[in-house]
Amino acid sequence: MICEKCDKKNATVHFTKIIHGKKTEWHLCESCAREKGELERPFGGGFPLHQFFSEMMGFMPGGSSDKLLPQAQTGVQCSCCGLTYAQFGQIGRFGCENCYEAFAKCLPALFRKLHGSQKHRGKIPLRTDKGVKLRKDIALLREELQRKIAEEAFEEAAALRDRIKKLEKEREAGGAAGEGKG
Amino acid sequence: MKEKDERWIPERDPSMGEHTQAGCENRRLEKICSKFLEGTGPEADVVISSRVRLARNIRDHLFPPLASNLQRKNILQLCREILQEEEEQFSRFQFLELDSISGVFKQVLVEKHLISPLMARENVCSALCLREDETLGIMINEEDHIHIQCMLPGLQLEQAWQEASLLDDCLENQASYAFHEELGYLTACPTTVGTGLRASVMLHLPALVITRQINRILFALNKVGLVLQGIYGESTDFTGNLFQVSNQITLGQSEDEIWQNLYGVTRQLINQEKKAREHLLNEGRERLDDRSGRALGVMRYARVLGVQEVMQLISDVRLGLDLGLVRDISAGTLNKLLALTQPGCLQYLKGRELSAYEQDLERAAQVQKFLDC
């Protein structure tokens, strides 16, 4: 059987579509079927993540219901890359690091939904301002100190307190940042 | 860093024209069946591989999804310079620009989990910098400027994290990352901000599928902040009883907490799977023996094999092998067959595009050839 579309190659893809009760049969070659999108996996080959949080953020795909977000927020635009919050809602991606500042008002709720948190607790780049690193270390140690006190592990708590004091002294002495590519 | 190593010259390699067809196929086969697949790591009878990916962006440059071609080119150049500065560290790495390779070879890289499906589709000025042993790599201009990936056989999450983190430190000697004091590493996607760490394990869970316990377990995984996918990323195609479990949360947990959480859950899944295997053995050893024997029979004698069918057969044989019911075949052979029988690898091996039917024929032929060796 010859492909119904290009009339050249052998038809190797055969399928039947029933739309509103009307049945149509197709016999296509592989390349025509691919062009027609009939060789895609069912459900489009994956779950579109951006659609997921477009909906999560109150946008609907297609951008027709931007009204779901307060007007004042959808229009917010990143001064660096030009991405608006409405566009961010549609593509689900930030355009640059500055977007995080530009959309700062809208993001805490999104991060809480996605991660259950809004605060980084992990690795810090080596060349980050030493003061930032010390502040983060001290904050983490304080959390740990509270836990130890609650557990009534006073010896460990005392050791933690001493470490915090030492780091605070270091912070007061000040730290320097490095320079690199970028 | 090697610019063009012959291992990575794709099928356009003019020198290949002088060789015989069989010679070319052997060389391509070597590229597909890399040493990594022979590896057996801890808990290899359930955990196929462990993977850690770190997402990083360079300060003051637009993220790839919004960057123009020229801006992407600049990032690529910047990354090249960074790698060249750290030459000693990258002497065993190869640099592969994706613009310069064929679609089929990109598919091979996706099937071997060395690049993401996204990168195979949208790859203007994208590159892969890969260590010879293929366990450590850097994807440039994927969704973020830099994705560092470490993939090791078996359950080795801690080692994978440490290796990726060391490479991260090394890049950071030269690059200033986009980093925010409160939010951590800034990434293009809000789902990876913070640590930028995605840790995952690829698991073979046939007994949990046969005993129909898998759905209950999948439901429980979501409750502990983990997500389950098929082995090729954002899909739920669990062919071959292969599952990929990864962390969902990247903000608010430290890297150690993230991999340890996944490690703990993986340990539980291993225990559950082993219990289910034991249960199946007690219920009817012969039935399992029959299952893997039949699978091996089909693999040896079938003339037309679909990709999903062969993945299921490999799963059945692997279960038999792990339970001591099948001998004369190694886990490494099954890993290689799993890679070799994917559509991209088969077409790359033959050096041309194959229709779906031709692929099925070639798949069956390759499986037999492999099992006869």
C-alpha cells in the first residue's frame, strides 16, 4: 500500500481515528506520519512541567486567564532580561538571575509550594563574600543549638555556643570576596 | 582536554570509509558499550546506577532559555576558557559540540543518559564535556549554563555527590556563579533553585511489579519529597521494570540531607524488592525459572523484536540471573544489551537511519549476535 499523503513511499503506519463518532482511516509512510505528529508517544511523551506550575501559580496555559493573578503582579518586568511575570508563568523559566529580585514579591509563595521552604541551607560558593558564609554558618549553628537545648544535651550545646561566639568574632573582623570570570 | 578524540568522532568520520563495514560496526559498538556498563557497584542486583546533577549559572549572563544564539555562544566560549584554565583537571575530558554531530548520535548520548532529551532537541551552542570513563561530565547550555553530572554504577550516591561537588569547586576557581544569600544557586527553573542538586537512582524492581506492590510504593514516595519517573526523564514509561527515583525538593535542605534521604528510601526499596523476590521464589521457583528461560529463548531465536519487548525480556532474564536461576550471562552483558537495543544506538551502529521495522529486525539480530559471543 502506498502512503496516502506523499503517494510515493510504502505506507507502514496505519491508524483509525474516531472523532465525534466519525471514523477515518489513515495509511501513511513513516516520515509523513511523523510530520503529522502521529508517531509521537501517547500523552505527548512526558508531563509538561512548565504547565504544571503555570497552573500552580494561578495562570492557565494559553495565557487567557491572567486575570487570576493580581493585575499589579502580572505586569512586573525584569529590568535586566525584560521577562514579565506573566511570561514567567507561561514558560516556567526565569530569564536571568535578576528575575529573582524583580519577581521577589511573588516568589515566596511559589517556593513554599514547590519546596516547602524559602531558605537555602546547602553549599555556598567558595568565592562568596566571607561574611555571607559566616552569617549562614552561624544561623545553622544557632538552629542546632536550639535543638540541643530542647534535647537537654547541655554539654554539646555549650560547645556549639563557643563555636558561635568564635565565628561571630571572625565576622566582626570582616572577610573578603574573590573575583572570577562571568 | 581533548578537542576531538577518535572515540567521539561520530559516524561522519571520513577515516571510517576506508574500513570494512564490520570494522566500523565494531568501533561503533565499542562506543555504545562503554566500560561504565560493565561496572558492578554496591547493590547492583537492584540499583542499576546512581546519578547526581548540579545546576549552575554564571553571573551576569542571561540563562539559556532566554539567551540569544550569540549570548549562548559567549557562554560556550566562556566555559571553554574556564576548562582550559583548569587544564590539568580536564586532561582526560573530551569536548563535544552538539551542533557538529548527527541527530542519531545525539540520540545515542540521550540513551546513555549523558545528555538530556531537552539538550538533544535544543542544542544551539550546546556542548558536552565528558571524562573518558563517561562517569563525569559537564553539559553546557542546557537549561542552565552548566550542569555537572556524575553517574556511577550501583548505589553510590555519596561518591557521586562528592565527585560532582569537587568538579564544581574546580569550575568555581575560574567562574563566578549566580548565587543568592537566601535562595542559594539561582537556576532557570524554580524547581531546582537552592542546591541545584538532583540526585537519582535507577532501579530494577521486577518483583514489586509482579506482586503488584509497586503502586502502593509509588504513592508513598511522593509523601517523602521524592518523585518517580521512567528512565528517560520526564515520562512515566516504566518499560522493563526500570524506575528512576529522584529528589523533588532543592531549597531548604542541604546536599547531604538530599542524598541521604534518597539513600535511605532506596535502601527500603531494595529491602522490599528482595522480600518480594524471596516471596516469589517460595511461591514457585519453577515459575520464575520458566519466566527467565522463556525470555532467554525468545531473545536467542526471535527474528523481530520491538524495543519495549526486548526491555521486558532483559528484565525477566536479569531477575533470573539475580536469583541464581540463569547462568552463562552476566549483568554487564544485559546492561550492554539494554543500551544497544535502543533505537538511537541501533541506527548509529548500522551507520544509517532505519525504519521502525528495520530496527526491529536489527534489534533481534544484534541480541542473537551478542548472546552467541
